[in-house]
Amino acid sequence: MELATFNPFGQDHKDLYRTLEWARTHQPIFFSEALDAWCITRYDDVREIAGDPQRFSSKSAIIRPTGLPPEATKIVDFIWDNLPITLTDAPEHRFVRRVAHAGFGARTTRRYEDGVRAIIQEEVDTRSSVSEFDIAEFAHVIALRSVLHVMGIDPETMGKWSGWLADIHSIMFGSHTHTSDELVASGKRCAPAIDYLIDLADRRIASPQDDLASAWGAVAIDGQKLSRSQLANLLFSFIVAGWESTADALSNIVHTLLRTGKWNDLVSGQLDVEAAVQEGLRFDTSVIGTFRTVVHKDTEFRGIGFKQADLLLLLYCSANHDEVQYKVPETYDPYCPRSQAAMAFGYGIHNCAGAPLAKMELNFAIDLLAQRFPDLELSGRLPPAPRQLSIFRGPQSLHVKTNSPGLPG
Ligand code: HEM
């Protein structure tokens, strides 16, 4: 199998899992020239590297785009220069992670339950009278509304955020495929997003309210607080990390449930929503993988000599299909107790800081969809076309139909 050209980002992903299965058996750590990175495919190897931040740095967990026009570089500089939680190592990471956790841990997330459920209920109700709609569009709306709600961002700005985030996405992942003029336009269009967050940080530091921006602004760890730019960037990191990851996960899970007929089990109550979500996160992982960089020179790992600054791609999606860990990994089986927790949310100090919110959104959304649309069916192009240019894996659109549209019950 040709692995030198392997690139799971921005490609048609249809053979991804077959390629990774082959790699896990024959060449579990291989070098992709297309990515200029070593690809790590086995569960144990991914876990060991993710769990060893002293040897494997997160400074390039997402590759910093270079060669951009100044309008786009300004956005990149803001993200990278203000303590980005995903892209820092200890001790800075420990500080920012403790701040994040102080306002947004597993327990504190529960206080957002009513608001998040109400958002999802409203979006389900909005679609109740139509016979066909797009799950991917629904998923993007509820994931963005939920994360903005939790961050304390004015819901009136929702329309602007989807545009801003699309432009930020083009800058982060599209430096090779977009023209310079397109990147200039994207940089100009999304600059107000940063201004908005800095202004919000200022206002919440000066006059705290009952939201996360205020909570984070007030937290002091060993007497140290976030600066206003760092607070703005923490809000930004959570919005970016929490939007498409969750939207794609929801689309992938609904797709799998409908494709395998398990939707009916969910509707009849035979299948538990949490089990459906849990196995769905393993089976069709929405975050393909993230990068690490080798810290020391001559680092030996499983008989391979990595050089200092070598890039490693931790393929969470592959780890979640590792046949050593999971019985029949290529089957979606929510009834089979899996001996290993899936690594959909990563592992180690950088594991997902928003997992409780993500699970809450997914559980509510699947539950409310199943209640309102018991006869949901896939329609439109199948398999759906994947979204391009992203570390996230999910469909561009996922059309579904129902024979029983009705008014909210
Ligand atoms: C199903 C949805 C989600 C999936 C699959 C997911 C997956 C992941 C993964 C794999 C990582 C580890 C990255 C690494 O190893 O470098 C991560 C980190 C992170 N996630 Fe999520 N995520 C989801 C939803 C969310 C949500 C809803 C939020 C915020 C509201 C969020 C915020 C974050 C943050 C801030 C980090 C960085 C943590 C750190 O570096 O310390 N995620 N996520």
C-alpha cells in the first residue's frame, strides 16, 4: 500500500479506515511525505506519545500556517501569541488548563444543561414541519449556538460567527489552496471576531456576569490571572475546538444509526442514547488526529529513530479501530461493552477540555431527534461527500427525510 502520499485532511476519506487497518498491521508507524510527518496508527503508541508531553511537544499540535498575507497573519499571530491552550507545553499549559477547568469542569458544565437543551429543542422544533432537512446544517447550528451560549456570547451575533469561523478556518487550513487575495479577504472579514472577544474580555473583567468569560476572567492561579488577550484567546480556542468537532460527531453518529438500522432500536428504547453516542464517537471519530513534535534529538520509539523537531501525527481515528483493543472494530456495535475507552477525545494533559459539553449536546440532540422524528431516513447523495480541508471528519451535508412532519408536541 502506498503510504508516502497519505494525507487524511482535505481528501475524499472513503478509504481512510482500510488504509489505516493495513498500516496498523504492516507498518504501524510510517512516514508520509505528503504531510512531512510520521503517522502513528496503533492505540498503544498514540496513547504513549500523547501521554508523554516531556518528549512530545504540543507546540505544533496544529501546524502554524506561514507565508500568509499580513491581514491573515494578524489572525494567526493573535492565536499563537496569546497562550493557546492546545498549542502550549508545561508550565504555561498547566496554568491555562487550570484556569479553564476552574470555570468549566465536568461538574460546572451541568449548570448549562437547561440552556443547551432549550437550544436543541428549539432547533428540532424549527424543523418539525418539514419533510426533509440537512442533519449537518442542524448539527452546525446547535453546536455553534451551544458553545456561544456557554461562553456568554450574545446570541444575536450567531450569524456573524459562522462567517467569521469559516474565514478563520480558511486561514488555518487553506494556506496552500486559497489564493492570496482570498486570504486577504478572509483576514479582513474575520478580524472583527478578535475585536469582539477582546471587547467582551474587557467588559467581563470590569463587570463580571453569570457566564464563563466572567468566571475565567476572575480565576487566579497562584495569584496569576489571564490577561485580556489571553482570556479572549481562551474563549476563541473553545469556540473553534468545540464547534465543528461536535457538529461532525453528531452528523457521523446520526448517519451511522440510520445506515445500520440502529435508529429503530433507539426509537423503541431498546438502545440507550449514551451507549449509541459512546460507540459512535469510537466508530466514526470526528477529530482525525493532531500533531506532536519530537523535543529531544535522537528519540528512539518502537525501534524508530526520530530526530528533534520531527512531526508526529497521532491518528485518534486509527487508535479507535485498533483490532488489538477492540473486538470487530469495523462494526458499529453499541451493545458490545468495549474494554477500552475510545480515544475520540484524545489522551493525556491535552485531552478534550470540552468533552462534558460535547457529550451533553450529543445525548440531547440524538434523544430529541429520535423522539420527534421516529421514522427518519437517509436521503440525498450516499455516502455523503466529506467536508474538505480540515482536521475534522464529517459530511458536507447529510439529507434526511421523514414521512411524519408535524407540529411540536
Ligand atoms: C465530539 C466532540 C469533540 C471531540 C471529538 C473533541 C476531540 C478533542 C481531541 C481529540 C482533543 C485533543 C487534541 C490534542 O491531542 O492535541 C481535544 C482537545 C480540546 N477540546 Fe475537544 N472535542 C470535542 C468537543 C469539544 C468541545 C464542545 C469543546 C469546548 C466547548 C472542546 C474544547 C477542547 C479544547 C479547549 C481542547 C484543548 C485542550 C488542551 O489542549 O488542554 N472540545 N478535543
